[in-house]
Amino acid sequence: MRIKADLQIHSVCSDGSMGGEEIVRRALMRGLRAIAVTDHNT
């Protein structure tokens, strides 16, 4: 079974442009089943 995932996402806590809720909303819109927020220095 394959799972669509993005295992390297940065939030506004490092060099990303989205907060947690926006990350989850966009992941669901893209059909992702798994995500990993990998912020720098947190």
C-alpha cells in the first residue's frame, strides 16, 4: 500500500510561510495522508 506524504515541511517557526493549521489544510487538499514538520532550530 502506498501513502502519499510530505516528510519535510517548514512552518513560520523557521523559514516556512505557513502556520500549523494552514499546513494541515493544504496537506488535506493535496490528498496527503502523512506529513512531518521539520523546522530548523526548534
